[in-house]
Amino acid sequence: MGFLEDNAYGAVNPQLVCPHCGVAGQVRAKSAKAKQGISGGKATGALLTGGVSILATGLSRKQRVTQCRCGNCLTSYQIA
């Protein structure tokens, strides 16, 4: 089951400590993109195009985050 967990949650990072249970060495981490707020450039484009650009792009911006999951308490969280 280790291969499937590595694909879904990333490899175990021995330096990360779970903020929920405080256990180190069982947290899996991988890089991901997450929606974070409204992009100023996209909002400006929506105003200039009369809202048509919202249909194609949406207003939210995507930011790189680290998706983490603890193997001890099974808590999932993100680090920005």
C-alpha cells in the first residue's frame, strides 16, 4: 500500500511535525495548487470585458501549496 499512498499523499517527510497530534516522521507531503482568493488582474479583465472573461477564467487565483497528511491521526492540512 506504500506505493498508492506515495502517489496520493506524497512521500514521508521526517522533518515535518503534525500540528494536530505532534508526531514527527509520519507526515506525507506533496506539492499542489489551491485556489486562493480573487486575482486582481482577472477582476480588472472582467470589468474591461463586461464580465465575459469570468466565464473563461473565473476570478480565483491559484497558488502553490504543500498538501500534508499525517499517517498517525489521518489529519490533512495545507502549508502555504
